[in-house]
Amino acid sequence: MAPSRGTLGRAALLASLYVAQGLPFGLFTQALPVMLRQAGTSLEGIGLSNLLALPWALKFLWAPAVDRIPGARARVITPLNLAAAALLVALAFVTPGAVVPLMGVVFGCNLFAASQDIATDALAVELLPDEERGLGNGVQVAGYRLGMVLGGGVLLKLFDAAGWQETFLVAAAAVVVASLPVLVGPSPPRLPPERPEAGRDALRWDRWFSGSEGLRWFLLLFTFKFGESFGGSMVRPMFVDQGLTLGDIGGILGLWGSGAGMAGALLGGLLLNRLGERTALLGFGVLQALTLLTYAALAVAGPAWAVPAVVIEHLFSGMATAALFTVMMRACRPGHAGADYTVQASVVVLAQGIAGVASGWSAANLGYVGHFLLGVALCAAAVPVVASLPRHRGRFGLGGAG
């Protein structure tokens, strides 16, 4: 059955908001490691640059405050998007070699985007009916990946051709344009909280993840994307060391990779209801682990097969991400969608940040082949965690096929 107009409208709104997040993040995550490596930065230093994404891991600290802001979610989302665009404009007029301003703007953009994400995730939980959440999360991840295509592929090529200033001015304009639909899009009624004080539970992980089932849920969130982030953080530096140019890397990762990630997210969202949450997480998790083997092969054979390897890895990664985000939505309590989704997302981002920081040490000491094989093992560690979760009951269970 074809999607209704309402479904398409909700999908378009969410896609635009996640494009606005993904565009600057794609520019920084795709371009910054390459720029640093070309400037002679060590692998350990590139790994440490992942600390600039710290606001994404700590946003649970201010999520309850964002959740309590009354009125439409656009009151939070629009000003934060405009602030991020203003930082990108400011960066356009900074000397390209000025590392401290560059790092400051990256951190600031991450801070604004992470705060916007709290309100956007809450809007998604409130906006999507249960039967649309699989598809909705696929659209969200695809929108974010589209932003990364623009930021990490198109803008990276523009950077190679036109230079610093034009790239960041175009990035700022694109963020503004992607922010416009929220001003005219649907605004669902805000649900009353079960307990007004319960939003502060987001600041107490020991309370939020209490009990054996809560602990297993925490382990699911921490381990499911850890190994993939650990392995994937060193793909760009490896391509630089193998002699690929900035434009080559932008095309392979920013266009082919992010495009495959978009397709994977949509496919994962569509398959989730048919397969069920448990089967989807198990199957997509195994595929996610196996794809890191392709990077180990590239480390030995060279980058000739880089495009199919990147496409396969991003396709399965997108499927796994959409599945994980969907089960995170169901664990949110009525009236606390922003805080509850954020605390779960913060665990995922914290794990990815730790993995990224550790990846530089791993690649420098184990070599690229050993590093990617270790990433496979870390991915596989999430599979028994998924299998240990109870079947669908309460907040921390996994459902069957719809």
C-alpha cells in the first residue's frame, strides 16, 4: 500500500531536520581527518580529534531542560540550527591554517547540533505512530546520511576545487535551507509526563538503567555500534596513506558510502517490522561485523576495490543503525521523549567516541589489518548481548515480527 500524504509529510519533515544535522557533521568527520593527515598529524592525534564530538555524549545532562521548554519543538530547533549556520559563516573567514578556531567551531557546531537533536528526537517520537517508526527511523538515518553526502562528499569536492571560504559559506546556506520545513511542518500535541520529576532520571544512569534488564539494555546501546566505529575511524587515514586524494576520498566515502548508508537505513526500517526487532538486530549486527573484513582485505590489497567495500559496509551499517534507533524509541516514557531518547543516544555516542579515540592507538600499534580484525571481534561481542534481552515485555524487551 502506498504511503499516505500524512506519512510522506512526516517523513519529509524529519528528513530535512536530520539533513541539517548531518551536513556539518559530515563535513567535519569526512574532511577533518583527511586534512589532519595531509598536514602530518599522527594517527593517535586523529583519533583524539573524536573528542570534539563530546557534546553528543553529554547531551543527556541538559536534555531534561530542553524537554521542559513549552510549545512547539520548532522553538528550540530553529534557533539552534541558525546558530550552527552562523558558526559556519564565521569559519569561512578564518585562516585555513588556524587550528584552534577550527577546533572551536567544530566543537560549537557539535554542541548546537547535539542540543537540536534532543528536540528533534522528541519530535520524532511524538510525531510517528507505532506502525511508522521503522520506516520513520529509516528516513531519519537516510536524511542524516544525505546530509553527510552533501557535507562529506559534495562539499569535500567543492573544498578541493574552490577552497575554504566558498565551502563553509555553502555549508551554512544549506543548513538554513534544510531548517525551513520545521516552521511549516506538523506540530503534534505534547504528551503530559507520567511524573513531572521523572525527566531528571536522565541524569542518573544508575536509575534509568536499573535492574538486570536495564543493565542489559545499557550493554546493547554501548556495544552495538562500538566495533563498527572502532574499525571505521581509521578508514580515511588508511586511504590517505594508500595515496588517495582528497577528491577520491570524498567521492568514495562521501558519495558512494553515504549513499549506500541512506539505502541501508531505508531498507533496515522497512525490514524491521517484517523480521521483528530481535531478528533484525541479530542479523544486521552480524552483517555489520563481517563487513569490516573487507577493510582488512583493502589494507593488504590496496584501494582498488575501495568502492564496493565502502558500499557494502555502509549499507549494512545503515540497516543496523535504523533498527537500533527504532527499539530506542519504544523505550521512551510518555512525556519524556526528549530526555529518554537522548540518554540512550548518549550511551551510543559515548561508546562511539571511546572507540574512535582508541582506534588511533590500535591502528598505530597493530597495523591496519590487525586493527580491522579487532574491530570484527568487537562487533561480534554485541550479538550475545542482543540474544540475552527478553522478549517484548516492558521497556527493555525486544518484539517479534509485526
